[in-house]
Amino acid sequence: SDPEAEYIGTEPWRPKETLEEGGQITDKADVFAYGLTLWEMMTLAMPHLEMLQDDDEEEEEDEDPKKRPSAAQILQALESNAPLDKMPS
């Protein structure tokens, strides 16, 4: 909620909205990083390696941050062993 706040994070784990000038940073940025951390643990590969190798190419569109689940939804899904798409928004 603080317009002067800055997102601090390692680039391959940063969501697109934190890379853009004037991008709105919310708690959904942390959900994005959490998801990539889980992905990295499952694949044993660093996410978005192409970002570090080639800065000239245009990035693909990220999903809408508002569509990402909240941390509470993730916790509820993990505790109930239910898929996130079955959880109420």
C-alpha cells in the first residue's frame, strides 16, 4: 500500500509487474515467487534462465496477478489436500 515501497527480489523469481515501471506490487508478487520456488524444487531447474541469458528478446505476457491465489487459499488447499481451482476465490 506504500507507493514509495520497492520490490526486492532475484530477477528469475520476480513477477512481470515488479519488472515494469509503475507496476502495481501486491502480495500476489510473493505468491508468484512461491510458485516458482515450488516449480524449481520439483524440476531441479532454475526458472526463467532465458531472462539471464538474453535481454534483447521481448518477454511473453504473464498471467494477470489478480488471478493468482492468495497465500490463505494456498494454505487452505494444502491443508485440505484440495486443488486450488476448486477453492473459492
